[in-house]
Amino acid sequence: MEGEWKDVGEKICVVNIYPSCDMIEKRELWNMIDEKVENDVDCCWCVCGDFNAIRKESEKKGRSEYIQMEDILRFNNFIEESEFIDLSLNGRAFTWCRLDGSVMSILERFLLSKRWGRQSPNCLQWALDRGLSDHCPLFLCDDWDNWRPRPFRMLKCWEEFDAYKDFVKEAWDNCTVLGWEALC
């Protein structure tokens, strides 16, 4: 996907990937992405998705088949040759796990070009709760101010339910607040 960074006029290119587990096919994909990045240096690049690859042994935990160091080396070479920034993971330790919890890995990530990093230097990636999938969705946040608790909000239509006010009053009456008197 190509676009333009609003208010700045910078060209952005976002690639969402989900490669095969086959190393030869992954290598072909890495080469294709690397070539595109090399040919369009004026673009702020973001490559994201499930890479089906880890960067180091500590990104995989649990009983599983043998970790192939060649796969790790090739993935790291791709990141280094393309000069991508691999953001640290926040929110969770792993992005994928078998449903029985026996194996966990960091497979999803955002890789950003240096140009993207200069344009938006405060980017963070957050792994959110898995939900029904065995993968965690990732969230790219461009500064910490966007990742804070929000004030309580309600939908005005809730007031249309007859039991709404009684529900709120009962919930408030049953709420125990610990702290000093100004909280009550």
C-alpha cells in the first residue's frame, strides 16, 4: 500500500506479509522486499505481519522441533541488508502460541525503515490480547501519549433503557473505594 504522510507530504509504503514456512519461499520474499526498498529510497517503509521467523533463540520457548540457526541468520540478514528498525515488543512476551501453550514465539512484528524512524521517532509496537486466535494482534503507536487510559465514556442511548439508572446506582453503591476521603 502506498500513500502520503498527512501534513508532512512524505511518501509511505506499508507491506503486510504472511510468508510460507518454507525457507526458500521466505528467502525469495525477503529478496523481493529488499529490492523494492532499495529501488524506492524516498519512501518511508513499514513491513509488518506474521514473518514465520524468529531473530534469536530466545524468541521461541517450549517444546518444539529443532531451531534452525540458518533460518535465524537469513532473517537477520534480511533485516540488516534492508536497514530496517526492529522495534522492541511491548505488552506481551510472545505473539504466537500453540493452543495448548506448549510452544510460544515472536512471529509478528513491525519493521520500519530508517526514514520512517526519522519521521516518527517515538514508534512503539504493542502485542494485544490474543482473543480467539493463536496470534496476538499488533498495534503500532507513534507516541506514548496515544497509549494511556482513556476517561470513562458512555453511549447516550444507554439512558433509554428503563433499568439503566438503577443499574448505575446499584453498581456505584456496591463499589468499594480504598483511599482518602476526596475519592468518595
